[in-house]
Amino acid sequence: DIQLTQSPPSLSASVGDRVTFTCRASQAITMKLAWFQQRPGKAPRSLIYAASRLQSGVPSKFSGSGSGTEFNLTISSLEVGDFTTYFCQQYQAYPPTFGGGTRVDI
Amino acid sequence: QLQLQESGSGLVRPSQTLSLTCDISGGSITSGGFSWSWIRQPPGKDLEWIGHIWHSGGPNYNPSLKNRVTISLDTPENQFSLDLKSVTAADTAVYYCARCSGWLVDYWGQGIFVTVSS
């Protein structure tokens, strides 16, 4: 299975900050990488697919980049609702796998 | 807006069968191009793909669970189900149902926590 490692596991930031975190794959996955936001007790929300494509309705402050084995999610200006956990998913190979998440703390 | 909601027993005895259902609203299980999946997250561990099923085809399972898992569709009820047999404490997890485009998840349920304990 393809392993996804997210870094850092957590970070502290302030409202208005720009943050970037990383998802590294154990082998090349071309662009088949997605990002999700997960708030406690809520359904995870799809943000990005194909490494850099924004899901419909997702604000443009979220952006994805990368290819091969290293991918990034950037939030350009943090708002209160953005302080939660983000995780990645590869869908290049079966079974699909997920990263362990990055928690953004205020 | 598509919504998915898991239901089932939150407590299962060891060696018994874990059974969950996912109710779909705001969309149809027969929608072309989508598969319906189960994913779980044990406490303190990463999310794990369990398997998925296409309306127009059969199920596919994670090889790590293949011998114990059954995913099925109930088209008239617009829902799909998961059965996981011979459970142990290692099967304690939050279980999510999801809609996928291929293997890409686009909608998730909010999850249901299932404890395996006597």
C-alpha cells in the first residue's frame, strides 16, 4: 500500500496567517491526491482533488500544489473556522490510503 | 446537497458481526459514475479503506479485510450496508460511509463510533 505521511502533525497559528503543510507519498502518485477538512463530530469536507483543483464551493483561500511524492495544502488567510484538522488521500493505487492529518491550532 | 448518514449498533461483542447501514439523501444510489464506500479510523490511527461497491458492478475490498467484509446495496431503500464478521477489539473505530468518483472520496457521512467489547 502507498503510505502517506503528513507534516507537521500539528501547528499553531493566528487568525490571518498563511499556513502550508505537506503530504508525502511513499511512491509517486502523479496528481491523484486529495485534501479534506475534518471538524470534530462532522463529516469530512472535500477541499482539493487532483492535487490542485478546488472542489465546487470551496473558497479560494485554499490551494493545493505538488506532484510525484510531495504535495502541499496552503490556506492563505486563516479564519476561526479553519482551526481544525486536514488530511490527504491518494487515489492512484488500490487500496486508497490516507495521511495521518495535520491539526491547526489557534 | 448529498448527505450520508451511518446507523447501526455502537457496541458489538467479540467474534460477532458488525453491521452498519448508510442512508443516502439528496441523491440516488443509482447515479452513474459513483461508487459507495466504507472507511474506518481506529482511535489514534489513520483512516483505513474498507471497500466499495458500484451500482453497476460488484464490490471491491481492501485485501487486509477481504475475508471478513461484505458490502451490499439496497437500491429501493437508497442505502448501502457493511457487514464485518468475526470482530475483535482491533475493529473498534469510527466507521464512515462515503461516495466516491472512482477511488476519490467526494462526500462523507459524519461517522459512527463502534466499540467491540464484551
